Amino acid sequence: MTGFARFPHVIVYSHPGCHLCDEAKAVILNSGCMDQFTFEEINIESDHELLREYKYDIPVVTINGVEAFKHRLDAQVFRDIINNQ
């Protein structure tokens, strides 16, 4: 698409009450590059397949459909990935 910037799409797979998920979301939202990506959070409890796949591995963070982080994420590494998309 000429003339349109396509931002990386970040998805956090999580579920309510998950402190690691809350930490990961805070790192993402405070990364200093919020204007450079789109953000979505998906509750794994909303889908049986997601629950089966991620039940013991949340949070999982994908960027453009590719798993980038599991359990914890580093702000600098996150920014580097976003800036290189």
C-alpha cells in the first residue's frame, strides 16, 4: 500500500489475575514507542484452543504473528524489535 505506514501488530495473550501478564502489558505500554505499533490483548479463557495452547505459558507476546516473548519481556529488546519492523 503506497502512502500508508503499516505498524507492527502486538498481541498479548493473557488471562485475568495473571501478574506476569500485567507486568508485560506495563512494559509494553511504557515502552516509549506506543505510536509505532498497534496493540491487542486476548484473554486465552475466551477460546478453548488458546487456553489449551497457552494455559501454562502466559503471557505470550506476538509481533506480526510471530512469538517474540513468553513469560517476561525486556523493554529494550521490545523497542528494538518494533523499531526494526
